[in-house]
Amino acid sequence: MDKQRFLVSLRRILSTRLSEEELRSLCFDLGVDYENLGGDSKAAHARNLISFFERRVRLNELIAACRNSFPSLPWDNLLEGEVESTTPQPPTAQRPVGKVKILFLAANPADTPMLRLDQEVRAMDEALRQAEYRERFEIIQHWAVRVSDLQSCLLRHTPDIVHFSGHGSGVNEIVLEDAQGQAQIVLAVALSKMFGLFKEHLRCVVLNACYTSEQAQAIGEHIDCVIGMSKAIKDQASLNFSAAFYQALGYGRDVQSAFELGCVQIDLQGLAEGDTPQLLALHRDPRTIYFI
């Protein structure tokens, strides 16, 4: 079955075999706002729902939810030739429908200058709470992070996004804490290897710390998209970038657009540091990476 025939068949089933209430329930299960899909009829909503998932290369996720919610419908006939042949999937594994987990890791060792990391996570949380898909995101916070905490946090929470906030060293490495609360540098090669072991669910790493672009480059060998800072960045600029970046993701924008909106927000504040954040996506086009 060619792609166009497949999409027409899928739309026909959703619009004729489901009641409007059932279509609303399907949207709810998928974390999609039925009203925001647009359209003045059930058929239009069904068409726009399919378009929403097609643009994000997530048709398999839609089909899986349809099968699960309405097992008596003729999905096998619809999928003759298999949906995978018509909708290429990204190399990362598909996650079950659920919340997007952002693991916020913060470290401000006692022997380093004080940062307002609490203000940054507050701004991120507030920005997401204002977003259209706010119910789909969860921020998990860990503070005073030690090197020994990294693996346990990743194993425990299986995040989609890891956001590090703190200091970067002058030699392009992030700074965590040791057992005494003092600074401990994390080698870029070791950090890259560790993140690579979690690439089945980890899709984005944000290193919101000074001089982290080279470390981001190493991590980008394993993870779809990584953001680092090419030079020193002030607290206010990093805060504005983070808030705008996550708010854009919360509105369903792709990573490239969200990144650009984050940089523009720095410029809008007159901070002249909009070129400091750097987005690296070595194996995927960031315009095709969505979290919603």
C-alpha cells in the first residue's frame, strides 16, 4: 500500500468508525488537545490528528494507540504492507505514550562562584506550565550532584532530556561535586560514553554551563541532539535561553525551532549572548526531532 492510500484509509476509519467521543478519548490518551487540532467536523479533526503525527514521524505511535484502544477494528487490513515501510522511523526506540522526562542536574560546588540555579529551574517550570502541552512534561530535579550520582539518576529516571546547570571548566568539561562538596571535573570522554549507554531513551542533552561546546560535540556522537555553550555565559542569558527553549518544546515545536527561539530570547533581552549556545545534531536533522 502506498503512503497516500494508507493515510486515506486511516482517516476514513478514524472519521467513520469512531464516534466523536471516542476520537476525543484517543486524543486524550495520546496527549493531544482535540480542540487545538482545528477543524469544524469530526473528519477534519481526524485528518489533522493524522497530520500531527505524520509531521513528527510518529505514525507508528498513533497506530499503536488505535490498536490498543479499538482492537476490534480492521487494523491488519489497513496496515497491509506494514506502516514501517511508509513511515521511516528515527533510530531511537519509540517510547510508550507518557510524560516527557527532563532530568535537571545542578551542581554549584562550595569552592566555585555562586550561581542562581534555582532561578533557572523555576523559569523552566513556569515556562512549561504556560505551554500548550504542559501536562506532557515532568521536571525531575537533583541538586549538589556528585560524579557518583550520574549513573544512578539516569538508571532511576530514564529521562528523555538531561539538563545540566552549573559550571564548566576552562578546558571544556563540566564541574560536579565530590564527597566534600568541592569541585570535581568530569572528563568529556567518560561523560560521552556514559550518555551513549542510555541512548535508547535519552534524546537530548543540554549543558547549560560555560565552555561546554566541545563536550557537547563528544556527546553528540551518541545522542540525537546536544546543546553546549561556546564560551562563558551569564546567569541571566542562560536562564532566558532555558525558559524559551523548553516553552517551545512544550508547544510542540521541533528542537531546531526551540533552540532558535531560545537564542532569540537572549537577544530580545539585550544581553548580546545569543550566539553562545550551540546546537549539535550529528546524525539527525534537528528539524525532525519532536518531543510532543
